[in-house]
Amino acid sequence: MSSSKELIKLERSELRRKYGQLFDKVSSILFVADLQGISFETNIDEYEPEVGTILPRLTQAKSVDDVALIVCEEFSKWFYDGAAGTVSQYNEVAEQIWRAWNDFNLRQV
């Protein structure tokens, strides 16, 4: 296995440890919404790379609108130019992610 693959596995493992079920919840939200049309029922881990860059940024979010912007920006980085669309396309998933994020933070107290 190449060192970059090992690094990615290590980083993802660390995120799963830090965020626990939130990692899987956000991955599931993105998989079900399938805003990029890449989910084919069996590849449930398809959006994990994006989750890996979205979760650390949620600490900066103060609202659903912030989450929509974060998700849109990360999708813009992960997918080819123009594929991410507009921020408003992320409102529904942002609401779900915001609720999951707040639930996660309540359990941390």
C-alpha cells in the first residue's frame, strides 16, 4: 500500500475516533441526498472523503447557512469545476448536518 493511501486511512481513522457516529451520520446524509449522482446503493462510503474535510470546518459554523456554504465549498474542491452547483442546493443537507452537529455537541458536554 502506498504511503498516501496509508495516510488517508490514518486520517480517516482519526476523524472517526474524534467524531464517532457523527462521521457516519454525515456520510449517510450525503449518500442519501447524493447531490453528485455517485451513489449506487452499495458504495455507502462514497462521500467519506468529503466528510473528512467538512467535519473539521463545522467548528466555524454558526448557522445552517454556514453549513451550506461549507459543504458547497468542499464539494467545489472535490468535484470538477461547476459540478458543485450553488450554495442553495445544499440547504436540505445543511439542515440535517446542522442538527447532527448540534446533537453531537450536546453529547460532548
